[in-house]
Amino acid sequence: MNDPLKVMFVLRPVAGGIKKHLFSLLQNLSQNKIQPMIVCSPEMPEQDYLGTLGAAIYHLPICPEINPIRDWQSARMLRRIIRQTEVDIVHAHSFKAGYISILADTLPFRRRNYALVCTFHNQLHRYDNVLKNFVTAAAASSIGKKADHVVVISRALLNEAVQMMRLPAEKVTCVYNGINPSEFAVLPPPSQFRQEQGIPEDALLIGTVARLIPQKGIQYLIEAAAILRDRFPKVRYVITGDGPMRQLLEQQVQATGLAEIITFTGFRPKIDDFLAALDLFVLPTLEEGLSIAIMEAMAAAKPVVASDVGGVPELISAENGALVRPGDAESLAEGIASLLSIDEAKRAAVGACGRRLIVERFTVGQMAQEHLRLYEDLNFRRRRGRGANAAPAPSKE
């Protein structure tokens, strides 16, 4: 029997979808085939939980922004950890983790004897500054070219990697995010969350889950609520999540006179009761890789209205929801109205269609198998001396 592959996951401080992605991956990778190691910030709160998954933890401070001095210090520390552990695969998650991993690889006096994988979870951020956009694309391209292989989480990101970053198509693999649909097959009674939040039983409830940052576009949901207020007087809205924009968004709600119909819950570690109470899930995001929040809403059989950006159209169609123009409150209001205007039975059928798609194509088991096949393929090529950046086995998708 072969020894388990030593796979080191390198993370910068992350929240939301990337963290969920990694935890789900670790839960579902066979420990008989993978010996996981986590390189993360000392402040990461879930370290005890990761230990229960059999992962060894190594601490590495990573500055969120580009900082030449601190980044080189982090790279040297990472290099030492890699040397001590004799890993087979280093898998960096996020742009910054990939950047530090590449720096560690370029330090002199040691030839790399492991395969380096980078996962890009999000679209390249678009700035108003043309020079910033160029530098961002160039940096991402450099990371992708120096890594042995690049994983992206949607076909939209694959196209971006090939066309904008100029990466060879054979060096990029799309592995969809996955969730466990069984976690959302049986939900708490809808009344549980509604009673907790003081929401009437006969209200139509629209909700979103997001980190409250500009890219998630929650400000447009508030604008859409103002547009729809008179047309749908029984509609209530719940915004679940936290972040640096929360105070501004709450001020926007007060300024538009919507405080009686929009509720902020803050961060909730579990959202099954929240999803159970919803009639409609909305994510007005401005940029997206492949939203786990949308997947979870679909697994809970909720119709979804979401922005037509990134990998979202790979999840949402007219059969299971509505796509709307990003950054456009009028378009968002129209999408919401299109699903509020149909009867409850038709909305349930739309939601059921979404759940079927998740069960068939977006499970965490499929995601874990795709990663395991990639790791084994890269390790085989590394040991054979063929170069780890050769094309992996094709996906069975």
C-alpha cells in the first residue's frame, strides 16, 4: 500500500466561501490517501476543528496586502516549513497565498521537489485605475505560470485564466465548488427563524447571506427593496452576514425608510433555519467565482435571484431562478418581482429544480475526487520527472 500523499494547504486569513471550500475538501479527502497539513495565520479560530480532521497545523503570518519586506519574511518561513515536512504537494488558496508560495519557490539554493498548485477562487478584481488592473492581471498570470498547475472553481474563471492571464489551457483545471446536499434535505420549521426575528408568518421573506463588502452588492438589494415596497407590501428582507460595510448599509436602510422591513442578523454559524424561512434567496454580487451561498440556497430548494457575473450563470437559469444585471437595482427588482408574482406552488417547483442540479453536479464528494485525482496525477509526473505541469487526467464532468 502506498504512503498517503503529503498535501500542504497554504491560506491567508480568509472568511466565507474559501474557508468553507477548504473545510469541506478536508472532510471528504480520504485520510488513507492524503496526509493534510495546514499553513495558516496564528489567529485563525478554527485550528482545533482542523486538528480533528487529522491536519497538522503550522503558523505563518501573511499580510493581506502586498508588502515586500513582510512577504519575503513569510516566504522564508514557508520555505523552512516545506523543507521540514518534505511535502509532495503544496496547494495555495487565494491570490496572496499563491504569491507567498511562489516567493518561497524562487528563493535560491534549493531545487523544488514538490508540485505547486494554486487555486483561484474569484474573478480578477476590476479597479477604476487601468494601471492597477494591468498589474493585478500580470501578477496573477505570473503566479499561474510559475505554479505547476492552476485550479479554478468555474468555467468562467477558466476562460479568464486562459484569455486574460494567458495561461496554457492544459495547465488549468476547473473543479467546481461542492457542498453536501443532505445537510439541507430536512430543514427546521420556517416559523423557528421568523419567530426569532419577529417576522410575520404571512410575510414573503427574501434573504441573502454575504460578507458585507462592496463586491457583494448588498446596497443594490436595499435599493431594489425601495423600488418594490409599494408593489409588494408584505415582503420582508433579511441580510445575514457581517463585514466592514454593515454600518453604511444600516444607514442606507434608515435613510430610505426601510428599517421596518429589512433586518440585519449579523453572522450566523448555521443558516439552515434562515434558509428554511425564506421564500426567495438573492445575491446581487458584483464579482464571483462560484458562490457556495447560492449552492446552499439551491440545496434548500429555494429559488435564487443573482447577478449575471463570473460562475453564477453556471448555477442559475430561468428554470431555477433569475439572472439580473450586476450593479443595477432596477434589474434586480424586476428579477425579484418575476418570482414573487408566481404562485407558491410554482416557486416551489423552481426551487426543486435548483436542488436537483446541486445533487447531480455540485457535491463535495465530486469536488474531493477531482482534487485527489489531480494530486495523484501531479505526484506521478513529479516522481517520473516529466514535469508536474503536464495536463492532468480529464475530468469526468
